[in-house]
Amino acid sequence: MRSCLTACLIALLATVARGADFTQDVKPILVKHCVSCHGPEKQRASLRLDSVAAILEGGSSGPAVVPGQSARSLLVHAVLGSDGAKLMPPKGPRLADAEVAVLRRWIDAGAKRPANEVIAAARTQSSHWAFQPVRRPQPPASGLQWARTPIDCFIYDRLRRENLQPSPEADRVTLIRRLHLDLIGLPPSPQEVAAFVADRRPDAYERLVDRLLASPHYGERWGRHWLDQARYADSNGYSIDSARSIWKYRDWVIAALNADLPFDQFTIEQLAGDLLPNATQEQRIATGFHRNTQINEEGGIDPEQFRVEAVVDRVNTTGAVWMGLTLGCAQCHDHKYDPISQKEYYQIYAFFNNSDDPKLDLLTPEAMRLRADRQRQLETLLAQRKQLDGLSEQTLQAWEGSLSVQARKSLPAAVQTVLALAPNGRTPRQQELLWAAYQKADQVRHVTAGLAGPWALASQTAWLVRRQSLQRQIDTLNKQVPAALTTLVLNERKMPRPTFIHLGGDFLRKGARVSPGTLAVLPPLPGSEAVAAKGKPPTRLDLAHWLVDGKHPLTGRVLVNRLWQQFFGVGLVETENDFGTQGTKPSHPELLDWLADEVVRVNWSLKQMHRLIVTSAVYRQSSQQRADLQARDPRNLLWGRQNRLRLEAEVVRDVALAASGLLTTTIGGPSVFPPQPEGVYSLTQIPKNWVASVGPDRYRRGLYTFFWRSAPHPGLTVFDAPDGTTTCTRRNRSNTPLQALTLLNDTAYLECARALANRLLTGEESDEERIERAFRLTVSRSPSSRERQVLSNLLARQRQTLSGDLAQVKALVGDTMTNHATEQAVWVQLSRVLLNVDEFITRE
């Protein structure tokens, strides 16, 4: 042992004498302790330690060594656990003091790089199915007699292998109602049902599909699905949650889908419309997709913190919507399960970090000139009024500080909202509202002062006359100023922001600087060599092109999987938001790839893909449960039948409005305010003023209901509408007693029941004929003999119960009372029953 120790000491002294060589002395230490986590196979914290080039480049925290300064080198801090660094390696034996000394000498000598250093290529390949290229399989030859499209061959072949058969085709009434609800989100009229049932042409079904795809309501229906992913809402979120104007983005989505804008262009315009050559106003409006992030307007916040949170949300949303990946898991550290490093997360972050968040003014040039002229005149008058009032920032601040809690509550809701904001966070318009509130209170003071005596009264009267004259001129000019219609958009900065890795996800702890880039496990940016040759970093436009490049293995798969999900209730990949290693495998991988290839072949046409799916035999199956399927495939993941799906929140009310004849079918425009229960905003920090719309706006589709993030319309949340704070790629479907109570008692549904009753009472018909018509208006079919009897009995009981009960009759009929009010009330009760049955709010 003594001789062995002597030999080691001699070797160490020899190393000291000649200095540390990377290949002979340093690399063996790193291979022994570090390279298993920081080498070609794996790069924890995006750091490689198997070459000098990689060490100098460093990882998430920056360069691992500072040549010539071992005391400032992160590598030394890590192996010693000094200067706040976590001790490395985390497992196994620590580095011996002699080994640390070798590292120090090499660094202090300049961390010299070996001549002709060979660097092993980093291996970021993955065998996971979702990262493999999409390859178009040949549809199986089985089931050709049943099949209507290639889709059916894949489904039939799998059923055959499980010794199962598909279900028969649904009846024609079910088919037309299914198609209407899936493609336009509205039920067919009785006349449309009758025409389709009577149409015996071989292509009657395909004609119906084409008519619905051409309907302007198609964009509304499928726009709702997309707006869920875009986390659309009409307010800013957080506790103040003030209103925002972004409905023009919603209308752009509807118009783009109606025009069948190819999905690749649909993607490019939303992610980078402002960067397109000669970008149009519509293409800039499209960038509102990523302006649906929340905005915090509270006083005392750090604006940079919430700007960063908005950018993080944009990264995570992009990953979920287009790639079906949980990118957000790499915000604080390398992804635990998928080949996504923290460095790559911030490379994608860098694409969005170079954007500003302006408002886009949508006035015409002529209207903008008129507004500028009127605003110049207003500024002159406002200055005169300000001088007359003796108003200054100091007086305003003093007044604001003097307000008691009770005094604040007595002010209008809009003024209370402004008072809740930090003074430096108020817009000019909000400041004007505050001034107006102060001036109104100040006028009361002037009038009160005039009571002190005749001279004071004359003085105050002259002041008020002058003040009122100025106010009339200001009010007149305000009416002449064109409304400033705006929408929220993205705009690329001329001077890019530097992007750093956020150590531990904390934006205050800046790590290494990164440039825009993508995931190494996926194909590179198209034309990346040309982009690099220009000497400029890639932009959001390059990212958008990358996502819809035909070689990208995820976007097409994710897209068609979500289309399948909307038509069948669940996707071929059940975890539609996680195509990573922790997600579920596709139930039909060949079909998924065939569809992903097909969507590119049809130039990303969503309408063609919808037509392909809804004309298939698998889509047209009956949804009736079968004992053999229940035993072998209880969750119906082999698609041996259709699924019954409860309608989405907005569509539940839409079908009630349609059945009752109240529906306003206008497309687009500002959001509206249908009736809702009192007290919804009693728990919000800032009171909201919900004044129910009157006239046609009261009966617009649910898509247009104004959506407050802090307190969404209860009629939407009770039926599982998302909250608009994060992207929603699949809605939950619950079944609760509160849903039934809403359909029975909510004002909106009671109005529908009244209108349906009045619709049934037009013309001279028997009870049986009216029951027949009621069924056709609500569930599109004729009632069975048992159903007829149940409803006839209901009518008889209600006539007996309501006879002479004027108060109850008035409560049911409301303002629509006629000379036959009791009969109206009876049919209101029957209408409430039909609008509440499960079949009415279910797509078979």
C-alpha cells in the first residue's frame, strides 16, 4: 500500500509540474463524475461537459468556466457546493480534493482547448411515436362493403380483429339533427327534417353536408372550438378584470373558417400576421390570438413580471394548441419525461419576447382625421374648464384620498374601477372619468357655497353658467368624435429584447442568453440555413412556418385528432393536449397518420376534412348501446357505434332559442348581454354593471355573450364552459342537478318556454297536433304513443292546477299575457318540460 501511495503522489507531482491537460487529466475526471448527466446522451440544465467547446458555451446558467479564473467558475462552485451552488454530482462520491485541484489548475491556466478537438454529436433522437415522421399507410382492404371513405377501412379492420361488427346506420332524423348540431351548432327546422327524410336521391346526405358547410353558421360553430383554444374572453382578468375590446378577433376567426382559410395560413396569420409582407388590417387583427392573455391592472405590481407571465402563456399555449406538448413543464427545468430542455423552452420564448402589445385603431382614414380635428377642439375646451375649476393633479389626489369607503361605493361602477387602479396605470379616458366625478362633486360644493349670501350667490351663479356653457360645448364635440373602435394585436419590436434562461423559472434570476430556436427532437426550421446566412435571428413568422411545415410530425396529428374529438367526443389520442411520452397511445395509429397526411394533401382545408369525416360510415352509425360492445369495449374506443354527447354550454341555449323562434341569427359584432340572475358580481373586487340587452341582441347566440373572466355568465359555467384564463383543448361534460334547475327556472330559458308556448298556440290545432309540433320543434321527431299520453296528462293536470290561480299564471306568462292567459301558462309548463329533457340537450 505504501508503494501504491508513493506512486500516486509521484504522478500527482508530475501533473503539477507540467500543468493540467484537458484530454489526459481533466476529461477523465469529468467522464467519471459528470458526463452521465452532462454528455452527448443527456444534457441536464442544457449543459455538456465532455468537450472544452461545450464547457465554454455552458448551459442554462451560462458558461461553466471563466478561463483564468477558477474562483469565478460555476463548475468549481458546483463541485464544491460553494457560492450558493447545488453540490454536484447529486449522487455518488464527491470529487476528491486532488481532482478539484486539477480542475482549478486547468481553468487558471486558461482552460486551453486541445488541438483538433472532436466533439461527439448530441443525441436528441426519440423513439416515441409522436416524434416520428408522418407516413401515409395503405388503408386495409377489409370492410369495403361497409366503408364509405378510407377512414372506415381502418375502423372496420380493428373491429374485425376484436371479433366485433360496426353498428347500423342511424335513422335519417337522427342523422340530420346530428349533422346540424355538429356542423353549425343549431337544430334543423321541422321543414328541413321533412325534406331530408323525403329526399331519396343517392347523394341526399352529401348534399346536406355541403349545404351545412356553406352555411355562415359553420364559422360560428367551429369558431367556438377554436376560441376555447385561444382562451378568448371580453375582459382582462385578474382581480380588477376590466373590459377589453377584442371581439374583432373573434369575428376574424368566424370569417376565416367560413372562407375555409387553409389551416396553415390560418396559423401563420394568427402567430405572425403583423410580419407578413404588406400585412393587411385583417392579418394584423388575426394576431389577437396571443393577445387573449390576461392583463393585471392592480396598483403596486411589477409590470415586467406580468409581461413575462403573458409571454410564458403564449409559449405554453402554442405548445399545447399546435404540438400537443406540455412545453410549460420545461419553464423551470428540463422536461422530466419529454426531450425538451429548459434552454429550448426559452429559445421558443425568445420568438414571443420580441413583441409589443398595442391596440390597433380600426377607424377609416377619414374618420381618423375627423377624430383628430375634434380632439384638438376638445383639448382647448377641456383646458378652459380645467382652469375654471381650478383643477390640478394635487386637488384631484386630495379629493381621492378624502373619499371614505362608503363614498366610493356611491360612485358609478366605472369610477370605482378607475379608483382601484394605480394612478400611473390609468388611461387618459379613465383619468377623464375621474375628473368628471370630482367636478360633479365640486359643483355641489359651489351650489352649497352660494347659500352663504347674495354676493356669494351671484358669484357662484356666474361660475355655474360659464361652467355649464363649456360643458355643453364639450358634450356636443364628444358626440361628433367617431367611436374609437380598437382591437388588441401583436407587433414586432424594431429593437429586440434580449432573452435569458430564467433559472428555476424566476424571471429575476437570469441565466444564459439564448436566441430564438426550436426543439432539437423535431425537424429544423424550414430554410434555417438561409435565415442564418442573413445574420438575423429567426422571427415568429419563421416559427409559424415551422409549425405548419409538412415535415413537422406533430401539427397535422394534433389537428386531425381534435377534429375527430369534436365529432366523436374523444380523440384517437385520448390525451389530446399531451402527445408526449406520458400521454396515451393512439387507438388507431395508422388512421391517425393517414388523416394527418390527408390534411396536408388537401392543402389544410378544414372543410374537406370535416366532409371526409361526416360522410364516413363510422360517423353515420347509430349511438345505441350494444351488449357485445359494452362487454368488449365499454368506453367505445374502437368506434363500434357513435357516441351520445351533451351539447356545449353555448349550444344548449342556442337550441332553446331556435326551438322557441327567438334566435337572432346575425353574424358577428360586439358582445351582448343576455339576462342572468341577480347578484352574480357580489363577490367580485370591482362591481360589474350587467344591463340585460333588449331587442334582437337579447337573443344572440351564446358565442356572442360578453365573457367576464372573474365572473362568467352562470348559464355558461353551469354547462362546463372554460374560464378563458388558459387554453382549453377539450371541455369537460358534467351532469348535475343545477343544470336541470337552470333549464327550468333561469330567466333566459323561461323566456324561451314562453315563446315556444306562444308559437304552439298559433293556429287552430288540437292538443295532439300541438304536442306533435312541439316534439318536432325541440327534438326533431314525432312523439311515441306513450310520450303523447304523458304530455296529454300533464296538460290536463296543469289546466286544473292553474285554473283560477292568477298569480301563478302571471308568473309563468309574464308580459306576454293575453285573454287566454291560463292556456298560455299551461303550454309554458309543457314547453319547460320539453326544453329540459335529456334528448333536447344531447347530440345522438
